Amino acid sequence: MPIAHELTHLELAQDRKTARNRHEYEQKQLALRKERAWDLARQAAVLLRTQYQADRIVVFGSLVQRQGFTHWSDVDIAAWG
């Protein structure tokens, strides 16, 4: 595999485009994963309220942080009552 200074301008441009496309794809996948995590959190909240009579349920951790959610993130939930 050639190193950067051995690539032509056209090859370098293609590598940049490929990297940009990969990044966009990964960001879309992460957004879908975060959306799914919120769906699961809502389902868990319904279950905790109906089956266990929880009166307060809170989601915390990376799911509620604007930039903290990654593909390693889980769903953190606390329940009271």
C-alpha cells in the first residue's frame, strides 16, 4: 500500500471521498442505533410502570448526552417506587 506522498492527486481525492462516505455511513448507523436505544428505553419504562408499579423512571448516561452516544453505549435506566 503506498503512503500519502506516493499517491497521485486523483488517488488522494478518491481516498478522501471514500473516507467521507464511510464517515457518513457510520454516522447514519449511529443515529439509527441511538433511535433504537430510545425505543428500548421507552419500552422498558412502560414495562416498569405496568408490571412493577414504578412511579419514576429516568434515562441517564450517554443516551441523554448530545455527543456522548457511541456504538459501545448502552441504555442506563433508574426506576423508583
